[in-house]
Amino acid sequence: MKRVVILALLVALLGAHSLLYPPGRDQGIYSYIGWQMTEGKLPYRDLWDFKPPAIYPAYALCELVFGHNTWGIRVFELVWQMLAALAIFAFASGYYKSPPAGAAATLLYIFALFQHDFWHTAQPDGLLNLFVVSSFI
């Protein structure tokens, strides 16, 4: 349990700078569609974008919880990626039968993830990481 808490704090520390990122074009589109969903509109009927549908409810949830702002999705993503990192730790620790190997895999994931700038974060492919790694556990 101690390792999990330390890794979670490390993820928060290493990813905290992403909370200050401005929105990119994609994030603006997702945010607008999410906001409009909270107003009763439906993607692909009332609003159009070519991205997969699951991204819009995530942004709508952030609109409901955090209000109409940029940092809400950033907080959501940081928590989501923290869960993904912990899932990677669980998988790698079990697969290699070594908690240090799990910690190393987690750190590599976090370093790779948070070296991207605002344009490449809060995107559908990055949010999919939790589902992918969870399918191996």
C-alpha cells in the first residue's frame, strides 16, 4: 500500500504542470460538445466532430463537476492517468513478480506521458490507456 501511495504522489507531482496547459483546438471542440451535452444536445445529431463518441461524455462530466473552464479536464486527466499508472504498476509487478519492476514501468509510463505538451494531452487515445492496461490485469 505504501508503494501505491508513493507512486500516486509521484504521478501527481510529475503531472502537475499539465494543469496549467491551455486548451488546444481538439480540447476546445471536445469541451464545447461536452458543454452542449449538458444543455441537452446530442453529439452526431446536434453537434458534429469526427472523433469517437466516448470523449464527449468525459468532457461533459468535467463541465458538470468543474464548470465551464479549461482546468477541469486537466484535473480529470491527471487523476485518470494516475489510475492508469497504478494499473500499470499492478500489471507489471504481477507479470514480472517484482514490485521494483512495476515501479520502473510506472515511471517510464509517466515520463513518456507527461513529456507531451498541451496539444497531445486530454485526447481519446491517452484516456484509453487505463482501459487497455486494465484488460491485462
